[in-house]
Amino acid sequence: LPSPQPSPSHRNPRQAVNVIGGHWTLEDCEIDSTKRTRASSAVIVRNSATLDLRRCGVRDCAHAVVLERNTSTVHAERCSFTNVKEAFQTRGGGTVELE
């Protein structure tokens, strides 16, 4: 499967990674915003998508991870969330698992 793609800034500058469906894994990565183009949400998990974050750092954004639906799932293992207003935001439910 292809990896989730960063959102082109000319289309939606408010998110860095947009996971629309399927089961995705991000490992050993850093997701952050510059002050000029600070993303309001670093990662959006939509629909029935599942995202595994392993050893990732998310910083300098309003919301590190947003779950759009009650069928969205995120599992975060050994991750750090720095300089964020909210590490996780759910809009209509969803499942968040932290280790």
C-alpha cells in the first residue's frame, strides 16, 4: 500500500498528514510546523481508518491527532507530543490507545 501523503499546502494548510482509510503505520518520524505555516492539526484520521504511531514526535500544532469519526482508531506507542494545545481530539468518538 502507498504511504499516507502530506497534504499539499495549497489545498489544505491546516494538516500535515491526512489518513483517509485503511490501516497505516508511521514509525520513527517527526511531524512539526514552522511558525509561518503552523498546522492546526498535524494528523487527521478519517472514516474507518486506523493509524499506528510508533516512536514519533509531534510538535508545534494546535491538535497533534484528530479522529474525525467514531470508527477512526489511533494507537500511539512511545510517542511525544510537545507544544500542542491538545494531543488528541475526537470529533464524534473514535478509539485512542496509548502506550
